[in-house]
Amino acid sequence: MTKRILPLLLAALMLFSLGAQAGEAATLVFWHSMSDETGLLLDKYVNSFNETIGKELNVTVEAVFQGQYSDATTKLNSILTAEDYGQLPDVMNLDATGKVAYFNSGRAWTMDDALKADPDYDISQILPITLGNWAFSGVQLGMPFAASTTIMFYNKTMLDQAGADAPETFQDIITLSEKLPEKSDTGLDIIAYSVLPNTPTLANWLGQLGSYVVNNKNGSEAMATELACIDNGALETFLTEWKGMYEAGALTNAAGTTDQFVAGQLAVLTTSSSNVTSLLEKIGGAFELGAGYYPRVNAQASAGATVSGSSLVMFDKQDDAKKAASWELVKYLASPGVQAEFAAATGYVPVNRGALEEAGYQALVAEYPQYAVAADQLAATPAEMSSVTVGPAKDFYYAIQDNIAMMLDEDLSVEETVEIMADELSGLLYQYQQANQ
Amino acid sequence: MSGLKQRRMLGGIAVQITALLVGLTIIFPIIYGILGAFKSPAEFSAYPPSFWPKSFAYTQNFQDAFARVPFLRYGLNSLIVALIGTTARLLFAVLAAFAFAFYDFRFKKTLFLVILATMMLPGDTLLVTNYLTVSRLGLLNSYLGMAITSFVGATQMFMLRQSFLTFPRDLKEAGQIDGCGDLRFLATILLPISKPVLVTLSVQSFVTLWNAYLWPLLVTNSTNMRTIQVGITMITSFEDTNYHLVLAGVTLSLIPAFLLFIVLRRNIHRNMTAGALVG
């Protein structure tokens, strides 16, 4: 009895599901790692896409939060290892942790592919330095979406009272520290600048000197195998200036925190440009927030810092209509309107030049000039400057941090420190290479 | 008071104070976290930091957390997963432990060692293979998919076996002669006696499953199947520190585990004394 009914039932079910599919809009799955307020914003953009372009194309985008970037990358890796390609999303919001996994996925539908299918898209509207961040081995993997860079914030009220200008170089920070009072009104010891250099900050400062930290353009073109900052003397130049700042009493050998800055204890803070909104909120008018370019190692160094943030990548689900719709979503999220609003709400840098012309963004910059600094700095940053991708990322990070801190703590000479760092960092790269051949 | 008594009392006080200090150290982060949930962002960035919030009537953090994430739905999801997982895990553990404690069969020792060996495998190494299995079973995006990998736990099996082994075998055999079968023995004698162990294992298992993050994230794709820990990540800001909201979320997520512990804690005590009287 059941044997006869079951096939009938199944057939009816199949017909039913087919019928349901024909009328409904296709669903486009979009994974992202935008949490908190940024997540709500992204939902808003996806909804407005669904209401407009989505309706025309008969697709509905389903935005799904997949945990932090590294969690989303773990999920991506699991699906790829399991070859369970049906579970891949159509569009994914990826940060640097997922770059190589996406490149090697075998299911990537890269931005280069999309541009081939849509030659009319004007790629020159996207800031080249942000695009460069998502290129790997000569392929443009995805579209930059949330871009940020490191800039300098300073307590303008404190500097004005001390009669000091906003610093531009390490030397300026020394001059500034000489003018600052010893204690704040609330009795806290005032610190001019407080940083522990690590991989990204070292990439910034060596980049300003025209040098990479490691070869293959900081590992962005192929796996980094050796250091690139020893023979050209870049590391030595940086360490000399760094030690000079410490010995002049302008630098504290610790990681300065946002809280110290907000409490009026720290004069200069270097942090992600995307913190501008929250900094303004936290300071709440207690003092005037100044913003400027990332400090330069010396007067000869060029301006700027590397870009970080996340991108939008697409997967090949073997459905041309979906691929076309995915590309439309990516274009929409990188459009001037969305980028302008997103930047104004979060403090990220607009990746689209057109966003800078939008009325809303211009009004914001007129009121809070701090927002414009990051975009200006990016435009001034040499396009070759690139963030560091190395295999032993964590060990590398701490080896840099610990050795530079040790130089100051134990008063080692610059030459000695260069030698120690060269040994230790090259060793890490070599071991990783040996283990992953 | 004799010298000996006095010394004993002093020793007792020292032990109590040490225990209190250790206890406070362990519970301090939790208390600080709960207090933090009542602090405004401005209180958080105040320097030097304060221990107590200005007012416990400040509930904006909870309101904001609820506005951003459907905590009730996610809490329900977590509850379902934790209950299914805990029930199944205890059921299988009881049956396996019973077999290992009271039956004699070939390769018993080897099998038991194999089970113990699974405790040495770090969970992360199984992530991909487990994902593959659950995906092929068609269980992605379901409660069963989230709970199934926790159905069998070597730790629980081991703990229960150890507990069952303390039960005199002769007594069981005596019962058997009088017609008490295995199932009846298990249900009416062994399990009631083992209640303290069972309760402890349930609480521990429930809390682990309730706190699971990566696995539920991995096997669910739709937003409304998320669990509470994923919900907390949703209000964590990547570029910024919004501890006030996160701590509000964490405080909310602590409630069920606390309730469970309070309810079952009495059980542990009552049964411990009951056992003592019998012994």
C-alpha cells in the first residue's frame, strides 16, 4: 500500500515545488560579516536593492550574517574542502583572511570575469589603491566595499593650549611633547604618543620609505619568502627615528588606547579611520578632535598608510542569470550613493570617487572635516604601498612587536636590533616555507 | 578552649578565607560583566574605570541589544539545540556506560580505550568531516544538524561508567535472581542513585551546547536559525569596542544557565545527603 502511494506523493510534491519556483523570484545568497550598526546599514542597502534593481531582475537578495570575517572564512574553507559547492553563497563579503581561499576555490567568478561580461562598467570610478588590495597574482578578485586606513587623531584642544601644531613627522611629535604640560587638569600624566609597532604599522612606515617589509610586494603577488627591508636600510632608518622619539621622551613604549585618548591623557592616537564616528561620540564635545595624515618617519618619507577593509567577491554557481544579478548587487553596493552614505555613517573611506561629490557626504565633511582626512590621505598614498601577507602571520606580528619594544626597554643599539629582527623574521618565513612546500 | 581546638578553628578559618578568595577570583569576571551591562558608553570610557554602574535603572543597553538582534528567537533556538543534544548525549552515555560497567563481552577494554581516545581529538580537527557528514545527511539548517554532533560524548560515558562501577555487582545479581531485569534495574535502581552525576553532567552538557558558536554557525545558513552566541557576535562591532552592548547580550545569555543551575543545584545536594544516609 505505502509502496504505491509514496511515489505518487513524491511526484505531487515535486510538481508542487516546480510550480512554486516558476512564479517566485530567484534568491541570491549574500554572506557578510558586518555586525552591529554596520550590519543594520547593510540590511538597509540590500532591501533597497531588492525593491529596485532586484524587482526588475526578478531576484531577491538574502543577506546573511556569517560571524566575523575569520569565522566566515572557516565556513568557506569547510564547504570547499567538503566540495559541497551548492552551499556556497552567490556573493560574499570577504576580508584579507579569505583572499587566498577564494583565489584557490575553483568556484571563483572574479571581478575580472564580471568586467569581461560587462565591458561598459567604468572601473576608473573606483579608487585604484583600494582595488589593488583585492588583486592577487594579477587577478582582480573582488570589489572593495569597506575600506579604511590608519590616520592620526589628536586632541586639538590640548595642542592649542600648548601652542603646538598638529605633528606631521616623528620629529614634530618630539617638538610637540616638549610643549605639552606634564599633567592634565584631572591629574593624569600626559603622554604625547604611545604605540607598539607591529606588522601593519611597520608596513606603513617602511612603505613611506619606499620599502616593503617582505618580498613579492609584501606577499601580495606570491608567497613572501624573505625580508625586503634589511639591505636597503629601511628598517634601520625607521628604528633610528623610533628610538630617537623614545629617547626624547615623546614616545611611551606601550599600546596607547582609545580610552586614554578620550580621557585626555594621550595627545596623539593613530588608529583606523573608521573609528571617527565612535571617537566623536565618546569624546562628546569634551575636547576638539583633530585629524591628520598618518605621521611620517622623517621629512623625506612619503605620506600615507596601507588600506585595509573588506571586499565583495562572487561565486560561480553555474547560473548565468544569478551571476549577472550578483554583479548588479556588487555594483550597487559600490555605487556613489551607497558608498557616500556608508562612509558618512561608519567612517569608512568611500571606495567610489563619485561618492565624494554626493551632497550628503559633502555636507558631512563640511561639518566634520575629520571624515575627509582618510580619503585625502588615500589619494596621496603611493599606489605601491601594500599590506603584508605572510604565512606565519601571528608569530611575525609578535616578533616585530616584541623586538622593537625590547630595543627601547633594554636600550639595545639599532644595529643590534636590526640583526636580531632579521634573524628571527627570516627564520619564521623560512620555517613556514619548509613546512608548506 | 583547648589549644588544639583553637588551632583547628584557625585552620578552618584560613581554609574558608582561601576558598572565598579563589571563588571570588573565579566569579569576578562574571560579576564585572553583569555590572558592565548597566553602564553607559560614557561610563565605559571613563578613566579611571569604575566598578559599579551609576544606576541599575539604566536599561538602554538591553533595549538596544533586543532592537538589533532577535534574542528571544535565538535563545529559543539555542534552548532547543541544547535540550536535544543534552538529552541524547545522556541517553547514549547511560546505555553505553551500563554496558561497560555490567556486561562482559569481547574487546570490552579495547572498545573502551577507543572511546577514551576520542577525547584526545581537538574538536576543530573534526569540523570539516563533521560538516561533510551533516551536509550529506541533508541536515544543514536544522536543529538536528546543530545538535547531532554532540549526541555521543566520551566524557559523559566515562564519568557514568566510573559511577556505575561503584555499584556492587553482587547486589545487581541478587536482584536478577529475583526477576529484576536489566532495564528495570537501570530505571528504578541505578539511575535514581546516580542522580547527582546525571545532574552534573546535564548541566555541564547544557552549558557547553548553549555556548557553542562555530558549529551552529557553520551548519546554519538562514538568519532565523541562528543561536544566541552568534547573536552576540552580531552586536559586536568589528572596528570599535561596544562592550556595553556585548555585555548586555552576554548577561541575557547567562540567564538560562543560571536558572538551570539554581534549580538543579538543590537536586545535587538532596541526593548527596540521601546517598550518605543509605551508605
